[in-house]
Amino acid sequence: MTIHVTPIPSTIDLTTPAFTLGETNTAGDTGAAVASNSTLLAFDGTLPGPVGTSATGVAAVSARRDHIHGPGTAAVVDFQRFTTDGTWTKPDGVTTVVVQICGGGGGGGGGAVGISGTECGGGGGGGGSYSSFQFDADDLAATATITAGSAGTAGAAGSSSVGGDGGVGGDTTFNDGAGCSVTGYGGGGGKGGQSETSGGGGGGGGNGSAGSSGTAGAAGSGNGGNGGLPIDQGATQGDRAGDGGAAGGATELDAYRASNGGGGGGGGARSNPAGKGGGSLRGAGGGGGGGGGGGAGTDNQAGGAWGEFLVGGGGAAGVLAVNDGAGSPGDDNPYGCGDGGGGACRGVSGAAGNGGSPGGAGGGGGGGNSAGGPGGAGSAGSVRVWSW
């Protein structure tokens, strides 16, 4: 007879599990057993503390609450605008620096003195160019020298039948003295009006050179100044879609427009309406031409606007019955360049509008009359520095 004996398993005593929270999995003892309805104690009932305060709870049974919950650190942007000469100091802890520059605006030419029908208006001044560069903060020295381009002087009212020429705007620079430098070039001055010949508008500054001043040619024709470099190979002076400055307007012609360079100044009036100042998408606007000759009292024109690839739209042209026909100044745009000043009416002594200050805009042309009207001053250049 065969007897089969079935072993009776022994009873295993289960105790409360003693788990340890850690960063890696570790096998327990081979003889340990856990009831299927056991609870793994991983969290206690204590809520995390507010952000920025000491944590509460016990690390062994809580979700790593033995540390400080610090607030997030947002990037802080430092912005500085310079409208006069000065020194930029690099903020602590920044990694990127962006420098934006506007060159100085050219002054408008003064109006001529003459008998009715012969006194001609001055040309508007050209706008300063716009330049922008981004640097790694570590590549810049601790400080940089800022030079704000000077405003082009206003052409004086006519004397001995000839109006004074507007001055060329100065160049604006940011230079850390260690090889990092940015320059914005100034706009050309408007030509003063003469008897029977109006002044041409100044050319806008480019990213390679300043604009040239307008001229007064023979046989009653003034010529606009050339825009500053660069000029695409094979291109002629005129509108600029790149970094070059726009050309100024000839007698009674609108100026040209620019993208990064300055807008040209409008040509002065002789016997027909003057030319409007040229606008620029990023550079400063040129001044409007001054009235003169046998045209109507509103034959002067508006200055060019910043942010617009158009003519006009800046400082308004003077109105005969308002403020002695003076042109309106252009607007300053704190985060951009300025608008060109409006031209003055003929036959009255009001001055042309100044360029929007301090954004590098061109001044308007003065109106011709029996005493001559002064042109408008250009505006000084500016520098904007963003760091984060």
C-alpha cells in the first residue's frame, strides 16, 4: 500500500510593510511577503508650502518637500535711450545687447528774397539713416561711448536774394573701444532758394555714408542731393529698398523713399507746388520743400514720415492764414526715428518746421518772400540700447 502525504503549508505572519522611498529600485528579502491589499505610504496629509517659503512635511514620506519652492526668474529687459552724448554701461548678468541708431537730420534751406513771382523756396533736409546690430554681451566692453549726431542747422532767411543752405546732419556712433562699433549717418542739407531758382532737397543718409546736400542749378532748376551709400550695382539714385539713403527731390519734385536709410528732402517751389519729403520704413523722414514763386499760398509741402514707404505724412505744410505760414515740426517716435518737418508758405515770414526731435529727421524748406523765410532745423540723432 502506498501512502501519499501532502505537506501542509505553514502560516506566514504578515506585518505592516516597511518601505523606503529612494531614487532607485532595490529588491527586498526573499522571504518577505506583502498582502495584496497593503497601502504604500508615499505621501502624508501635509500640503506643500506657498511658493518661496520653506517646505513642510517629512522627506521620507512626502514628495521631496524638504526643499524651497523658489519663484521662477523672468528675463528683465534693460532699455536705455540716448539723445545726447553719453556713456552706456553694460548691465550685470545680460547675455544679449541690441543697438539701434539714427543719424542726425539735415536742415532745410532758407527761402529766397525777391519780388513776387521770383522768390523761390528752399529744399527740405534729408533724414538720417537707421542701423541695428545684435551683440553677445560678452563681446562688448563694460562701457561704450555714445555720440549723438548733431542736428543739421536751418538755412537762414534770404539775404541779397539768396536763402541760406541747410547744414548736413552729423553721424551717430556707439563705440565700446574694443572693436564693436555701430554708426548711423546723417542726412544732407536742403539748398537755399535763389531768385528764379528753387533749392533741391538733401539726400537721406545711408548705412555707408551721409547723404549729400541739394543744389541750385542753372535755368531755374535745383537738383536733389544723392542718398548715402550703399547703392546697388547698376542702380540709379532714387528710392532705396536696402540700406542706402533716398535721393532728395529736384525743383518742385517729391523726394524719394527708403527702407533703412533716411528719406530725401522735397524740392523747393518755383512756379508750381514744392515736393513732399520722402518717408522711410526704419530711417528718419526728410523735410518738405518750401513754397515760392508764383504758386498759391499752399504750394509748400509736408515732410516725410518714419515707418512709411511713402512721400508726405510727416510734419504738415504751413497754411497761409495760420501762424504766418510756418510749417509744422515732425513728430518724435521714442522707439523709432523722427518725421520730417513741413515746408513754409511763400510770401510770409513763417519758418519751416523742424525735424521730429531727437529722431534724426530733416527740416522743412523755407518759403520765398520779400524778406525770405528760414528753413527748419534737422533733429539730432539718437541711440537705443536693449539688453537682456
